[in-house]
Amino acid sequence: MTGDAAPHVVEDVPGVLQLLSDGSVIRGDESVLWPKDPLPDVPGVQWKDVLYHAAHALSVRVYRPESSPSSVTGSSKIPVLVYFHGGGYCLGSYTQPHFQTYCLRVAAELPAVVLSVQYRLAPEHRLPAAIEDGTAFLSWLRCQAELGAGGGADPWLAESADFARTFISGASAGANLAHHVTVQAATTQKQPAVHPLRVAGYVLMSAFFGGADRTAAEVNPPLDVTLTVDGSDKLWRMSLPVGASRDHPVANPFGPESPSLVPVDLPPVLVVTPEKDVLRDHVLGYAARLREMGKAVEVAEFLGERHGFSVLQPFSEAADELMRVLRRFVYADFASPTAL
């Protein structure tokens, strides 16, 4: 006998995810985390999966309306909404039914071409792996825009996507990912005016931000939350590089080691924050800091709602209002809010 101790559980999301002391990971059935009520159908939308990263076997689920919705723009081309799912960088899937239902609604009701992106999860693939995947996807999308219908682009994108109005969005960890992908695009890409793809804005819903210092909402959390402070901390421990704190630049965009966003030419951002969320102060602080820098920021607060309401209750009154807010933001160049 060698005397080596058997691996033991280091982090545990009961029934769903365990990280062991030897680095191995045991995954269970994530469906136990989701509401059991059946989801209504969303008619009038086509969808399919397209491989965008062969080396990592990553796909994007493409959604588009079945009919050509030309009433808003006067064109058969409609905006593109990139969507990153939530799950604390450790859980979730672009195929999960609640994420799928949200994307179906957006495609049908905005309308838009919705691109729901698969990315690698921690703790098997710790950050910045997911951000690298998000950046790789945007590079793939740029290539699709450059190829066009005659050059081998995906036919659905060539037919329906208005690449000049591309929006990057996400929920929870997906919103964190959307922030970082947008910042990298704005920092590294000096696009000529004639480039077919333009990031026209980004949307952060219940963004998964953190920090070493506790906020008021974390010290005195609202009652009946869907994401607890302990749960948030656990997900950061499993997703950040080993030994990193919540002030790591991925978790805290304004941490001591985070690069300044002042010189970054960010597009307009829509920040969606529910009232009953332990991350609320981080999200509102993010919006406030950007405003201080002179960035274009719109904040949509949802009283009485909880973290992840956009997917946990995809047909609630709040979800209906979110669709209206999102539509006004995406189509701001085409009509007044009252017209939409």
C-alpha cells in the first residue's frame, strides 16, 4: 500500500457537480436545478446547430424567423443577437430547454437572428477558456460576414443576418462573458467603416460579477434568492484560475489588476438587473462606473424579480417587459420607442 489518501470532495453542488481533490470532476443531472413546469411552444422559428470550433467541438445554435420580417427595417435582413448562456461558468448548456425557449422568443418577437453559443465549462476548463471560446466565436462570425452568400457562408446567415447590427448578450455568467468578448472586440479590432460586421451594442442580464469586498446586497441578501452568496463564491472558486480571488479581472472588471476601460471605445450597453439578486450592487456599480467614463449606458431594473428571471420564468410579465426593452434597444435606430 502506498498510503495515498483517496480523492475527496473539495466543492459540491449537490446532485449536479463535484470537484475532487485530485482535480477530477463528477457531473450529475442539471435538470434538478430547473423549474418542472412544461414550457409552451414558440412557433414560427427555425433552428439548427452549426460547428464553429472544430478543435474543441463547439457549436452555435442558430435561430431565425421562418418568414421574412421586413416590417421594421424595410429589409429582409434582421439584427444578429449573440447569446451566451448562464451557469456560473460551470453549469448550463446552449441546448438546455429554458435557454432554448428564451432564444426562440427573442428570434420571434424582436425579430432577430439569435446565435446561442456553446463554450467550454469549468472546472474541467478553467477561465479564461470560456472567454477564449467567445472570442473565437466572434472571429468565426466575422469570417461568415466577410464570406457572404457567394463565398461559402452559412446560408441562413447569408440570407437573414444584418451583420452591421450585431449585439453581444448573455445571462449571468453569459453576461460576464459578453462583457469580456465586447471589450476584447473593441480593444483589438480597429474595423474599417466598410467591414461587414459591426458590434452595435451589448446586453448584460443579471451579470455574474464579483469582488473581494462584499457589497450591501451580499452582506444583507434579499429573501428567497435563486443565487446565494455562498453559491456565487463556490462557482468562482471552481471557475477562476486556482488560487485567484474574486478581484481577478474576469470576476471584477474594476479590480486592482483589471485594465482600465476608459480608453476602450465600447458600444452602447443595456444592463438588466433584477431587484432580488445578491449581485445587484455589482451590476449597478458596473453601470455607474461606465457612465462616469462617458459610455452610453441604459439600465433596466426589474422590481421583485430574481437572478436569472429571463430564463427561469420565460413567459412571465417581467419576461414580456424584457422583450419590449430588448426590442427597443436593438431597433433604436429604426423607430421611436413608442412605435415599437
